[in-house]
Amino acid sequence: MSVGERPKGFVPGRFPIDAYGNGGFRFADMSHKGSILALPSGIYAWPPLSIAELTPQSFDLVRREVGVIDTLLIGTGADPAFLDDAIVWHLREGRMAVDAMTTGSAARTYNIMLGENRRVAAALIAVP
């Protein structure tokens, strides 16, 4: 993918997460099945379906927006989980705070921080 190119499954703009569950999310009067990245540039479809699938490369789109993200919230699914150290350090190299929690908690926290006009992003694994 070239520098200015957007991947498939992209909705430009910043939107609160209206609902989550049943394997997907609702936002901007739309619904999406699967996991998402909510970034300052927009909301993207995100391939990982579990915490076990995450690698540092799973966050390449996040790293493209270094400088406009202060906090990245990572929704780990239905259960809390620890992130692999390689992922945490990969993201912290971009000078952003990283906080992992359940997807529900991450979506709610994202909405609050977005409402406060904070420089927040979220990587949310879909929950059943």
C-alpha cells in the first residue's frame, strides 16, 4: 500500500462507537462485522479477531498517525489480557501511551476521551 492509499473498509472522520457486540460495531449510522481501528483519520476494518493474532505489524496504520495520537486504547475482546512486550514497545516508540482493557471498556473510554477532544485512538477486537 502506498503512503497516501487507504485500505478497504475505511470511513473517514472521527466517530463515537455507538454499540459493540455480536461480532462487530456500530458507528456513524453504520455497522461493521469484525474488529476496527478508530484513528484520527477515520475508522478502518482491522483483521485481528483475538489478542493471540496481534503482532507489532497489526498496528502499522496506527504508527502512520504518530504525532496526532497521544493515547491508544486497545480492546482485547471480552476478557482482559496482557499485550506482548514487543507490541507495547513498538507503539511506545511512537511516543503514545498504550492502555489495554476489555473491548467494552476501551470503547466507552474512547467515547469519553473523544468527547473531550483528546488525541485518542482505539484498536478494538470484536466480541461475540
